[in-house]
Amino acid sequence: MWMWSLFFCLMKIISWNVNSVRARIENIKEYIKDSSPDILFLQEIKTQNENFPNDEFNQMGYISYIYGQKSYNGVAIISNHKLENINTNFFKDDLKQSRIITSELKFKKKKIELINIYVPNGNPVDTEKYEYKKEWLRKFVNNVKKKLVKNANIIIAGDFNIIPEEIDVHDFKRYENDALGRLEIRKKYRELINLGFKDVYRLENKTKQEYTFWDYFAGSWQKNYGMRIDHFLLSNSLVENIKSIKINKKPRSKTKPSDHTPIELEII
């Protein structure tokens, strides 16, 4: 009975930019079999809702909540139990891109808002793409601030396309004027954290240098030329629930991998 109780007091939540859910479906299924997540946040699914592989996940015991888009972007939450209040209208996106899906989870008497995000890349910096990223982040931070007034228990996870600190990339000089590493972009990340969040990986690993993304080009994976741009942010009220956080590099080593690898959060 004790082990049964312990099992249901631990929850494993994963975030992974899969870079096309249909192209990566066999790798994702293998990962699920190996890791047994309770909830899986997917980004860059690159498919419309009607073409999402619902049946494949359903056969594995998961419910799919999808906010798709043809060929680009797209986010989804895969869960082994029903989530509440699914929302794809977190704020008005000027370009109508599918980048945020939210839901509510009841866990140990807490109502937790789950926010799965795929932040715009923003490159090149001298184009409208960079301006879109800045405006997107401004709106996102403002809306998170409003959410916190209603519910102090929030988990934000996904591909932030932000390098928080110099330690989070193999060669910071190369990226300090890039849309992922520019100071004003990193300040928006800090502004978000200052609302009352912790970057869970950095909270648990003060000086460790690990990455979540390696480009497909120039042998970046083999040389470990990576960056940490996928994050889990937990509101301060949930810090006591953290059991572990891990970057699982194994899926990046597979055949036909995503260029990102999963981050795994366990809460108790």
C-alpha cells in the first residue's frame, strides 16, 4: 500500500521540441516506453490538428491536447489522465501562430496551471522576426503576471529560444548578438523569473554546463556545441514539490533525431 501511495504522489512531466511529431513519431514512442512520462509537453509539432497522430498516443494510454499549424510551429500536451480547461488563446498573437497551449492539473490538493510554449526564434535580428519575438515576449510576460493573481501555482515549460546565461551555451561570444542571446531578450527571461519563478534546472545545478539543443550542422552534436534553450519554470509556491530535473540526451543520439532533447521534471 505504501508503494502504491508513493507512486501516485510522484508525477513526471516532460518538455520536448520534437521538430515534427510525425517525422519523429517512432522516436517519441520509444522514448515514452523508456521514460513513462505522466505529461509530455511537445513543441514544434509542425502539423494541423487533424493530422496529429492521436491514435498512436491513445494506444499507449495518452490523451492528446493539440494546437497545431500546417508545416510550422504547433504545440501539444500529451497526458495519461484528463486535464481541465484547455486553452489556446493565452494572448492575441498578431501573426496567428500556434505557440501556446495551457491546461489545469490537480495535484496534491493544488490546482496547477500548465503552460506549454514555443517562443519565436527571432533571427535575423535586423528583421521583423526579431520585433515579433520582442512583442511576443512582452505580451507573454504581461499575461503571466495576470495569471499569477488568480493562481500562484504555475509551471511554464517549452522551447524558450533564450540562452539565459553565458554558461548555457558552448560559445557565448558567438551568440551575444543573436536573437537567442541578446541582452534585451535575456532580460525578458529574467523579468519573467522575477514575477516569482525559478529556473528549475539552474536551481538544482548551479554550475553544471549541459545543453538541450545541438544544431544538425557542422558536427555540433558530436562536438557538444550546444545550448540550453528549453526550460522548466516553476512558480515559487511549487519549489517545495521539486524532486528532480534532468536533461535526457539519449533521444538526441538516435537515428533521425530532433535537434532538441527532452527535459524531465519530477514533482512530489
